[in-house]
Amino acid sequence: MKIAICDDIPIVANFTERLLLSYKKDTCEVEVFYKPQQLIEEIAVGKFDLYILDIEFPNISGIELAKIIRIIDPVVPIIFLTNFKEYMEDVFKIQTFDYLLKPINKEKLYPVLDRVLTYLDVDQKKFIFKFRKALFTIPFSEIIYFEKNRKQVKIFTCQQEYVAIMTTKEILLSLDDNFVQIHASYILNIRYIREIKNSSVVVKYNTQSIELPTSRKFKNTIKTKILMKMREFM
């Protein structure tokens, strides 16, 4: 798990780094940034699996920094560290994974990291399929949704689209419980859902938002499954 810490107080940032490295040495690779601009430049060329951010910086708030991260990666876990409770409402508007009050310690941080690992499913399950004699492998976390059209299925990821010939049953048997069928034509990764409406769900990735239809047949299943997954990460 590749982790970025951004805090302009070196003592706090370095202490957080030591906590992370003592959590699971073989699991955590940590980079420390003392200025938001340094982190912004770094994520322009490569993403992290987890961001731990302070909220108060001289020129940009940690909340604004998180909004930039959200444009690049809409589902990555973000944990805020702060001295102040009054930011709580603001940080949860941008799908924050958790919010910890300073000073932090392992009793506060480690249970949150346990939940992050569950969320990320760090063994990175993969969807494997063939098309025109070529074998493709896509990590589950990168798949946004499947769109079925007769024998053909389109697989949408943040980077590109793939095509395969598979039945709905074959697709579902290859996936884990982070996916839910919302319609005869659509199977969706729960992590990308941003809103549930009466007859559709809103999915957000990169800078795009799209609305996918839901059918009556799957309506109750969708809500139940999403609520169950949310409880796992709370």
C-alpha cells in the first residue's frame, strides 16, 4: 500500500510516518510531503493508495487539496488529521474515509488502517477474460461498470473500455461483493456510486458523472448491498 502524508509540521509528519511503518512493514510504502504543492506535483505522475492530510496549510487548505486528489482518483481513501472538530462537516462532503483529531497515536490510527486495507482489498483481485484470443487482466478496483448488450459486454474503467463475449452469469461469478447488478444490462462497482435515485444511480470517476438506470427487479438488492458495504468501512 503506497501512502502519502502531507503535513507542514515536520515533527507531526515524521511521527505519522513512523506509526505507519511500524503498523505493517511489508504492507506500507510511505512518502512524506511538507507542502501541498509537492504532493500535487507527485500525483500528476503517479497515484497513491491512501492519503493522510493535515487540514491547515498557509496557502491552500487540506480540503482544497483533497478536492484536487478527488479529480484524479474519485475513490481513493483520504484521512484527515486536524486539531479542530469544526472542519468535520466540510471534510465529509468530499467522501473522506476518516477524520482523526491530533495528537494521533496507534490506538487511533491502526483501526482506521485496518479498514483501509479491507476497503482496498490489497491482494488486488483481478477480472480475467479473453477476447479475440488475447488474455486481459483488470484489477477489480479499476472497473467502474459492465454494460451488457446481447452476447457482448463492455467493461468500463477509468482509463479505457474493453469488450468481451460473456454471459451475465459468467461475469457475476467472476466478481466479488463490491459489485452489484442494477439492471439486466448493468453491473456496477459499488465504490464508484455517488448517489442513488428512484430509478437510477449516479456514478463518478475522473471528472465525469454518469447516470445509469436501475430496474425494479434489483432495486431492493442495490440499497441493501450498498448499505452493507458502507457499514464495513465505518
